[in-house]
Amino acid sequence: MGFKNVTVAGGGVLGSQIAYQVSFKGFNVTVYDINNVAIEAAKGRMERWQERYKQDLNATDTEVKDAFKRMNFSTDLKEAVADADLVIEAVPEKKEIKIDFYKKLSEVAPEKTVFASNSSTMLPSQFAETTKRSNKFLMLHFANEIWKNNTAEIMKHEGTDMKVFDSVVEFAKNIGMVALPIYKEQPGYILNSLLVPLLDAAQNLLVNGIADAETIDKTWMVATSAPRGPFAILDVVGIRTPYNLSVAKAEAGDKNAEKVAKYLKEEYLDKGKLGTESGEGFYKYPNPSYESPDFLK
């Protein structure tokens, strides 16, 4: 089972990266989003990714421009998936939004199409029935700055056809990823099982007034030789994602998560501070203070 035509649903921070990387590796890519405003925002993000590919990968002008030219954009879901071999879903990390998307997708996607979710926290079994093709559904999770942090976690559920699973593992390798097969459902997969507790701990220290963001990041960077601290990582992820996750935890009764969600909304999202994509989050970009030679002194 080979994939040639790929549709990426959702052109946000990570969705736009996925689409651009897949196209950069020579596949036909269609980006679907809900309206023209979202599509134009996705195109703007891809302009930034082109510069990063030249800077980080020494890609040529021709290579980055050709990757963009190979992509199509659509606000019509039926049109966007008409010939898709694979749909990679990267819609917001809210269960109800994903369920609604899969209900609509299952009505218009060809029988051949494999569905893969880029969810960073949810399990395939939460959506398998809604897809109406549980044997062709699994998770395909990427890390932010996909061109550099090139991991792809492929997680099946009990009903996933192993041929489909193996094909997605092979696809991940073909788009330049280090494929990480996960044979059993695990909340947080591998990466976020390690990363999320760190980010949660950092946010809790901040909102409870233990220390400021720079001091927390400095502590982590000095003690572990890491290139970024947790708040620098959150800026790259985009502050909408930890906010949505905190809201979900708050709705489940986590009082500290409620404090975190309120803090992120009032101090960052409401002020347009979304992270690196907006030029400001916990740090200002370009040239954030944590990259200064004096930061760790």
C-alpha cells in the first residue's frame, strides 16, 4: 500500500509544517481548512517554513519554492480528499471538534483512504468508530519543527490493519522522519509521556508564584544542558495547545489546570501572544533572551 496523494486537514502551526514537509519530499499535497482566512494563515506560515528550510537544512530557493508549488488548498472537504490515499488530521486538540470532523470526513472520503490523526494526547480508540473505517485508522504524531525534530510516532489500536500500520511506518520514513512504531495505545505516546509532565510542572511553578519563566527555563537548561527550557518549548508548540489541554484538565476537575488555563488566556492569548508564530510568547522573537550567551550566567 503506497501513498501518493496526501491531504492534511488543518493548516495551523503543526498542520502547515506537516503539509510542507510532505510536499518537500515530493508527494502531492492538498491542505484543507475551514475558511479562506485559515488557508491564507497557513500559506503565511509556509512562507516562514521556507526560510527555515533554507536556514536549517541548506535547502535551495528552487527546492523550497517547488515544494510550495506542489500544494493545493481547499475549503471544500469533499474536493480536498477526492483522490487522497492518506488524510492526516491536524485539527484543534478538542475531542468534539475531531469527532465532528471525522463524521464529515467519513461521508466524503474514498474507500481507499487511510485516516491518521496527529493528536498529541488522544487515543485512536476514541475516534475509531466515528471514522467508519477503524481498520484504516491510526495515529501519526509529529514533533514541532518537523524538519529538524523529525520524529513520527505511529500508534495503532486493536482494530488497525497491520498492513495499514506498516504502510504508514514506511510513509513516515519516506518523508524524512525517524519512524517510531507504537503497538499499544498509550496516552501521551512516547514523546509527550516524557514531555508533558515537564511542561505541566513548569506551568504550575509559574502560576503558583514559585519562580518566573526565565528562571525556570534557566534551571532546566543549566542542569541538563538542554538547548531550551520548558517555556521556550511552549512558545514553539504554540500557547493555544497548552491552553486547550489545561481547559480539558480543568473540566475534569483539576483545579491547578484551571489556574493555568486562566493565566494563559489572560496573560497571553487575549493579548495576541501566541508563541513564536506571533513573534511573542513567554519570549520575544527573533533573538529570544534564552539564546543570549549571558542567559545561563
